[in-house]
Amino acid sequence: MEISTENRDGALIARAAGRIDGANARDFEAAVQTAIRDCEGPVIIDCEDLSYISSAGLRAILLIAKTLGKRNVKFALCSLSEPIAEIFQISGFDQIISTHSSQADALAAVGG
């Protein structure tokens, strides 16, 4: 699992790559929580290069969403591959967390 961040149009974009599973979900969450610590603008996690996410990874994303929600910071996911999108649909997470087909769509939706 790799994570990188950049600021684009007033939003923090975190790009997740590889696998997020029980072995590294806490590291993923900690990296994103550190990146968003002082963030006041919208946050988008770009999942274009994410190949797998387990229930531990879903939990990490939910905890990130909860942290941002408490601060009234807009949050979205984008560029989910078909298998990852299916996991979000089956788990119902697509009803809790805004998902978009592209980074541009996510930026437009969160006002970045």
C-alpha cells in the first residue's frame, strides 16, 4: 500500500495504491489522518490505483469520514475500479460516503 497527497483546487487529494487490508489498514488510516490533521478544505481519496480493500480498509475509510464529518469537512472517494466499487455497494458504504467516477467529478461535487 502506498499513499501520496497533493493539494488541487483547494482540496486535499490522497491517492491510495495497492492493497488496503488487515496488515496495513491502520498504517493507511494513520497516514491519511496525519495528512488531514490541519485540512479545512475538502478531502478526496483517489482509488484509481487501489487493487484491493478488505473490511479493515473499509473501517479505516469510515473512521476518516467520521473525523472529517465532525469538522464539517466535505469528503469523497473517486475512481473506484469495478471490483472496489462493488465492495462499496455490497457493504452499503456507497450510501454513507460520496463516490465519484473521476477526480474531476469529485472535485466538482465537493466544491474543490
